[in-house]
Amino acid sequence: MKKLWNKATRRLLIVFVALILAGVAVVIQSSIVNKQVTTELVYVAAGNLTPYSLVEGKLVQRNVVKSEVPDDAIRDLKELEGESWVTTEIGIPKGIPVSKSMLIPAKESKFGESLELKDGAMFVGVKTDQVKSAGDMIKPGTIVDAYVYIKGQDRQPSELVTPADDPLLKGLLIKDRQNQNGYEPQREGSGNQNPIPAIAVVETTNPDVAAALIKYQEEGEIYFTPTGVEISSEMNLNNQEVEEQKINPAPTDTEPPAQ
């Protein structure tokens, strides 16, 4: 063994180890250079995004060098489907790659789902219960018609107001519902002490709808009847605007032809 371990073999071992270390150094250096030169297509902020702002429609694709791309960068907008996402309390500067850790669902922010409201949209709370909510069938995203029962007093008979009587009660979007403790109602056995809904939150772009719901709520009781489900919030709100235009058509400058 001692015959094999001589000056020559020691020199060969040193040269071999040096070559390995040099090779590793080259690989590391090459990786660093590649990350600084190679780009990756990711989503970045199209403009300066302020804290707690919706990111929908505000992200653009851009090639960014890999060294600047976070591990959880948004590479496909499908990653954001199913939720309305907002920036955190820090915001995101223009051109910065957007990562999942920079965003939170709107409903989990300190401002809640109010951040999801489009221009002109509003929320209205309506008192409800197990019966008035059709057995709690008014899940978020449900489209409902509202019926109002006004109990008679003295010589005044009871009254039932239907969507046919007042079109403002038709095609309402249920955005949320809560029990009397302010939480989402859950089925029995889920750990929620109160599974009965107490408040239905309606989203609308029409102030007249909000006013009608408040008025009827004070005069009588509102019953919700589910008629469908929401395809998309924006599409449903657009449909509401179309219905409103049918009820209150915009004036035109043209005059009817003379008879």
C-alpha cells in the first residue's frame, strides 16, 4: 500500500481533485450566467398596483431574466381562476413579476368582498331565514327573484308584490349569506353552531334595486326564489343593466314619422 501512495500518486490525486473543483465551479458559474441571460415568460404588473387593489386585467406577459423570477411567479392566469385576487398591503410596482405570495383573495383581505365591487356596483343586506331563503338554497352566485309579503293592518288588506308587479325584484344576484353570528352557514355536524342563514347579501349596479329592497324590507318580508346560477359576475351585472334599459329606455333624438 505504501508503495502505491507515493509522490506521483499524491500529485495525481491533487490534480484530479482540482479538476473536479474546477468543473463544479464552471457549472455553477454557467448556471449563474444563464439565469442572468436566459429569460422566462411570466406575468408582471402593467402599472403601479396600489395596496389592496384588484389585479384582474392589470397583469401583462413579459420575458424576464430567470434570476429575477420568483419560484411562485404567475406563469398562467388559470392559477388565479376561481377567486378575485388583490395585492397585499405593500402593493406591486410596475414591471415587477407577480408571484402568488404577493396576492391574497379579496374575501380574505381586511376589506373583504367589497374590494370585488365594480364601478357603480353595491351590496344590500336583506333579512332572511330558512323559509325565506328556500331552505338555504340561495348559495353565493345564485340568481333569485324576490317576492314581498306585506301584512295588512286595520282595514288595509295584505299585499303580495311579485317581480311581475315590480321588475326591480327580478334577476337578483346573491353575493353572500351569513348566519346571525356573521359567518357562512354550514350544515349540522360541521362545527358551526348556527347553520340557519340570517342575512342575504345582494349585489346590484342599480340604486333603484337597492332602494326597493330596503323599502320592501321595512314594509314587509322578502322571500327569495332561486331561478338560476351566475355564469360570471360581470355578465350577470351586464344583464341587469340590459333589463334596466328595458324598464327605463334611454330617450332618442329621433321622432316618430308623421301619420
